[in-house]
Amino acid sequence: MSEDLSDGVIPLEAGLDAAVSITKGCYPGQEVVARISNLGQVARKLMRLSAVWSGDEPPALAPGVLTGTGERAGQEAGKLTSFAHDPTRRRTLALGFVRRAYWAPGTRVAAGAAELQVEADAHG
């Protein structure tokens, strides 16, 4: 979806490292890409998220803010960008830009009243 790769997305956040040169010069965004490459990693990255639901209806989701759960409840964890429901498996699959503190697989984040689990890098 366009929300996953909009104008505000740095290619390195979306796992497009191999598609961007850090040695060639003079392209829009080159300075930002070089800075991130030199620092070692991005502050957020596109991650796969999922939820398994037990009822007949999928969780109500909308693109927007992701927040932490448990001890981190209410803290901003990132941004949900897209999702799809699989009614056969009663599972929701989603993509979102997740902050570094929430990257570990199995970490839970909230999108409104729905809870999602971080799976892995979107490209991994």
C-alpha cells in the first residue's frame, strides 16, 4: 500500500538497503541515507505484525499510532500502516513502522483496542 512506502519513508527504514547506494552522490535523500549508514541503524523500521482472534469478527483496526502494552502502555511504539484479515485462519496480518525498543519478535503493541504481536522485519 502507499502508506507503507510514502514520501516520508527513508529507504533504510523499509529494508531497501540494497537498493540505495551510499557511495554515489547527488540524489535526493543522500545525506540522510549516509548519516543513518554511518550511525549504524534506523530509529524505526517496517515490521510484520500479527494478531490471532478467537471471536467471529476480526479486531477493529485503522492505520495510525501504535502504543506499547504492559509496562509501556500508552508509550508511542510506532505507526500501523496497513493490514489484512484472514477469516479462514482468524488471523490479522499487518505492517507498521515500529520503534527500536519494540523490535524483538513477540513484543506486543496496541493499535487502538486491538493488540498485535511483532513478528519480524517486513523484508526478512
